[in-house]
Amino acid sequence: MKKVDMIVKAPHFYTMEGAGVGYRSGVAMVVDSGKIIAIEKADLMGQEYQAEEVLQLEHHAIMPGFIDGHMHTSLAILRGLAQDTNNWMMYGLQPFSAATTVEASLAGSKMAIIEAIKAGTTTLGDYSTNMDPVCNFISKIGARGNITCTIREAKSRVYAPGELYEFDPTRGEASLRANLDLFEKWHGRSDGRIRVLFGPQGADFLSEQLLLRVQRLAKERQTKIHMHTQQGDRETYQVMQRYNKRPITWLQEIGYLDETLIAVHLTDASDAEARVVAESGASMIVCPGSIGIIDGVVPPSLAFQDAGGNVALGSDQAPGNNCHNIINEMKLVALFNKIKHQNPEVLPAWRALRMATIEGAKAVGLGDLVGSLEVGKRADFIAVDLHKPTMMPVYTHPMRNIVPNLVYSARGDEVALVAVDGKVIYQNSTFTTIDEAECLAAVAAYPEKIGQQATEQFLRIDGTNAQFMRKGLL
């Protein structure tokens, strides 16, 4: 009899193997040394394996942990401050982000990471500056990090509509060095749970020379480029002014579209442009909640998939989403595409679940490790409680309704257990590795200070939210 670390027993398994959701029942999953070593008939387990821990989940569905491909967790300290407004980045977010300290940002990151894991996210695609303490926290909490350090050459200030960004080469060099330093310190660390990507903020925020240097360095280190790509009409305008070409056309001409690139948003891309990116071998991350609120746009992720590309889901940032919950993103990507295409059969629930798991893992470069429950892969999995009202009743014939209920009804608290690398990091509403209450209590120290410091610029810009405040509408 083989001694192993863990056996997981439950009535329903969604392995995501094959082209669908890989549903299996009457089986159990064996985990040892952080890997899945078997998924076999449950009644044979006692004859073959002796486990140090048996997870007996009587009324749950087991599935891979969710992939959140694109996050700005540091902005969670500004949750709810920059929606319902045009020119979101400059007129919505800028007054508050300019007033935010490094300490406040870290408190926001911890809060966002906690929120995401509680709703089933096991891989966090975080993207910002000052990522060393974030890596420390992800390592401590036990999650998987696909971490990007922002590289930016454009100066940070409020730009008026139509104003060309001003580049500062010194800033570009410093941010590139920070990304390189983070890679050297963290890539492959924490038993391989943390990987570091290169993060040019976008084609509009870096010079051509610096963009190409970043690409060369990423290829040399065999990692990915995680970049906002044609993310809005603002970027399109900036690139058109500099190069007289739309961003995707220009990136294609300079050789930037290939399997190294993870293209985020494609907000201002046409279906034809999305197909160009997909056919290049690049992947895509779509953030339906964020882009819906910020831009009122449904990005062309369906065209990207139809062209054979892999698409991950992302929660983006809390000032304009306003949550880090991939269950929410599954619902929105399905709902928005049905509305956009006026077809209820477009993007069914099972496809949204694949985007949150195996397709998302492939898109961010982790498909060989996670995203499905298969022998040889890392044991990143979650248990969904089917006794929660949002998951009830459960039908198994003539059709199963577990996946539709998860995508269209669930809210996040249905996730009863989260495991990464075969270690339970969250169970029964409690983290096993951190003090959640202490992390959340730290957030309260910052809103008053940030608000006071942002007031003058917020009122001077007089965006829609300032007008709402003046009229007593918020």
C-alpha cells in the first residue's frame, strides 16, 4: 500500500480534461508531494493508498482553482472611487492614485488577494510596482503568483484629452531595472509557485526602443510579456500620433506579436485585429467587469477564441470593477457576449468555466502546471459547497446544472476549500496561513488620509463623481 499525503473524496469532480469540463463521479483524487498522482474509483482507494489526510467533502464539487490572469491588487485601497466616468484613468483614478502611499497600496494588495482566494482564485496575475512585498505575502499565504512589474516611460501626471504623453527615459530605465531585480529575486521561488513576467504598461507608455529591449530580455529569460494592448481609444490615439498606425498594426510591424505576449484587454480592437493577435501565437486576457464599467465595451474575446487563441479572465482593479472575483467575471463574460451578439447560445457556462481554469492557465503560460485536474499536474483545486442556496437544487439528470449554477448564480462564498500545491490554505471560512482580520484591519488607516490629499485635484478636475457628490447623489 502506497503512503501519500492526501486523498480527496467528493461526489462530483470537474477535471477540465478534454474539450469540455471533464466531469467524473464515483472517483477520488490522490495527491502527493504537491502533485496529483491518481484520479481513480473511490472504492479502490483504501486498497491502494494510505493517506496522511483524507478530505471527505460530502456535498461538494471539486474543480481546478481559478486563474485570475490580470490584477492590479494595489489599487484595491481605492475601491469604488473611479467608475461611472469618462477618461477613467486621468479624470477618475489619477487624483486618488497620486495620493496613495506604498504602505496603503500594500494594505490594498493584501485585502484584494484575500478576497480573490476566498472566491476560489489560486493563481494571482498581479501587476504593479513595488512587487517584492506582494510576492512575500503571496508566498506566505500559499497561493500561486504570476507576477508582473510595471515598466513605464511616460511621466505620471494628469494629461488632457489629446495631449501626447511625455517620455522620461530615466524613469523607463529605473522601472525596467526593478522588473529585472524582481525576476532575479522571485522567479521560480516558493517551490516554483511564483513566476515573474515583464510588464511594459502599453505601447503608448514606452518608446519603441524600450519596448524592443523588454521583449529581448523576456525572451532571453524564457518568460512572458504581460502588456495592456490596444486597451482603449486613448492608447490608439497616442500610437496613431507617434507612428501613424493603430497599435496592433504597429506592434505586428515591429515583431511584437508572438507567443511571448499576453495581450490584455484589446478594448479598442476590432474582431479582425483580435484575429491577427490570436494567429500570431499571442494569448489574451479579458476583464469583462472592469472594461464594461470603465469603457462600456465588450472586448473581442470571442473572435480571439474563434481564431484559435487562448483567453484568460481577469478582475483587473477595484476602483473600476469593483471586485476580485473570477466567478463574477465568468458570469459577465458570458452575459455580455450574449447581449453583444444577440444570441443566448454564445459563450455557454461551460466555456466560461474553461476560461477561468484550463484555457486561462494556457493563456498565462501555466497550462503545463495547473488549470486542470490531471495526473502529473500541481494539485491546485477548490471545493464548491452544493448546499449553498445559490447552488441548489442539484440536478444530475437528464442534465447537470452545477456548472450553470456556478457561473450564473454563485457569488463566491460557495467556495468552501482552497488548496495550492496540495496544501489547504483556506477552509471553513478561515485561512490556515495568515491572520485575515489583522490584514483587513490595516486598511482602515488609509481612506481618510488619501481622501484629504486627493480633494483639491478631484474638485479641480470636476469629473462626473465630483458632480454627483455636489448634487448629493453619492
